[in-house]
Amino acid sequence: MKLLEHEGKDILKARGVPVPPFGGLIKTAAQTASALKNAGKAPWVVKAQVLAGGRGKAGGIKLAKTPKEAKELVRAMIGMNLATHQTHGQAIKVKQLLIEGGVKIERELYFSVVMDRKNAGPTIIASAQGGMEIETIASEHPEAIIRMPVDPNIGLRDFAARRLAFQLGIPATHTAAFVRVSKIIVKSFIDLDCSMLEINPLILTPKDVMALDAKISTDDNALFRQPELAQLKDHEATALESEAKAADISYVGLDGTIGCMVNGAGLAMGTMDTIALAGGSPANFLDVGGGANEERVTKALGIILKDKKVKAILVNIFGGIVKCDIIAGGVVAALKKTKLTVPLVVRLQGTNVEAGRDILAKSGLAIIPADDLWEAAQKAVLAAKTGVK
């Protein structure tokens, strides 16, 4: 899960990392005056809150020197379509802005912690050249990149933080502050199950070290032990993905036309690949899990049918822990509760498969049966193209 800048800063501030004076999150120009008052004296910084880097170059970060100028910027930025080098040619609509008080910057640094698969643990990536994309620094000045592996059981030790400060050329007046802040950032990365925690830039002010920005990505699979993060909104999730998450169903929306309902992540991936091999395109990844009972099947079908792109549905169930006849009964019961508007292909395999197929055949419902996955994929692709049930 990716956090917006203001969410990341709230977390870091609570843990002791200095951040600029907070004015407020605003969605309308009418809220500008109150936010400016909270942020303190001019100048103020107006920042678009979107999940993309390179906002400054794209017009998503502006400096205002007067209240009138700030209000004009807010009017122009709210609702604007922001496209950066990280949005892959697609613009993101700006729905809210962060207003902060300006701070005096003496130096800008780059500081991040990422999961390094090669070292099987966290690694600090830092550079004395902050305020730039790390890709640009690595490309134009690879010698400016500093990498330091971190033991997750220990964190960043004082001597290692001081050595990093020396490598970055941080003056003695700021070394103690840098050691304190860098240790907090690394500890936050480990404590919050992050996959990335990037501060760009990490700045030196006349008296302190401060996070001027914050980009945090966390591991969704660890949210069960992160109640603080679990309460935050998943800004990348669609409405259907959020609905599925609330129902404890693994669902990811895609761009295709064939809705998939499968039990088991591996089988779901294989089903999607087979659909593509048959000339179709999956509309989603959906894993109802090993306990594919009536309630879960009903909920899953409802979610798939809400996707207007879906032209056919392929149900691919392997009966193992839950037998095929139990699953078939759940599918039939779910279909009686759900208005089916597109062709439905069902393939069952596993324990009690014949009994399961018999239940589907005698249900009187418009179900297209298939004996194996390749047949099911071909029938689903044809049904999506023709609409024949």
C-alpha cells in the first residue's frame, strides 16, 4: 500500500522526525485562508497530494508569497490533471492539496530505505545530491550513490549513521541531528513493514535535519499487524477492490472482458494465462480461497458482475479440502440470488467432481459446462465475443 505525502509525514512526525509546519489538507479554495493561518508566516508551499514522483516539474508543487497568490494557485491546482514521468502517460486528477509553511534550506540530501533482495534485508540508499530523482542521480553520477545494508534485528547503529553522515559531507553542527533522524527513519521502515521509505529531499535547516517530503510503501500482507496503517485508505484500490477487501476476497481489477472466479492464487494465475492463450483477456484476478462456500461465491459473483467490462465469466474450481459437490451447490445457490447478465462457464475438477457436475446440470440454470481448463477458456472467449449463454 502506498501512502500519500501527508500520511507519511504524519507517521514520521509522530516518531520524532521534523517536518515543515502543517497548514492543512484542502479540497476547496475556501479552505485556503485557514490553512495559511495554521502554517504560519509566508512563504507557503502548495503541494498536490497524488501517488507520483516528479510533481514539482509537472506543476504539482508551487510556492506562494501572498494569501492572494496562494488562493489563485489553489484554484488552479484543485481538479488539475497532473502527468509526471511516473504516471506512464496517464494524468492523475488532483483532488486535495497540502499547504505547508516554508522553511529555510541550507542543503538537500537524498535518503531512502528499500528492501534489497540480494542482501535479503533493508538497505539505505543515500546521496548528497537531493531533490532529484534517484534514477537521474544513478545515471548521471553513479559515484554519488551510497548504499549501506542494515541488519533488521539491530537497525542503524550510531557509528554507522555517523559514518554515513561523513560520507554525505554533513557538517559537524548537524551530525547529531542526522544520526537521530536517520535512525528513526530506518526503525520506522522496519517497524512498519515497509518495502520503501524515501525522503527526497531530506534537508538541513539552520538548526536541524528535516523531511521535506515522504514517500512510503508498505507490505499489504503485513497489515494484520499494522493497525495504524490498516485504517488508512488504499488510494490505488478501485471501488470493487475495496469491496472485495472488506469481504476478505483477493481481487485485482484488470482491463479484459472475461471475469474469473477461482479458488487458489496459483490456479487463478494459470486460469488467466490460459484465457490469454485462448485469445481472450481476463477482467480480474479473483481468488475466493479454499473455503468457497455459498456466501463467498455469491459475493464474488456480485463483484465481478459490477464490472461493466465483463462480457463472460469463467468459474474454475478445484475441489480439494472443499469437495466439488459442495462447491457446485454453492454456485447454484449463489446464481439463484444473483441476476446473471452475461454467459457463465463453469469448470469443476477434484473430489466428487461427477456429483458436482450433476448438480450443475440439474439446476436448470444457464451454465456452460467444461471438463478441462483449456475447453473452459475457449468457451469463455467465444461467449465473451458472441454473448451466447
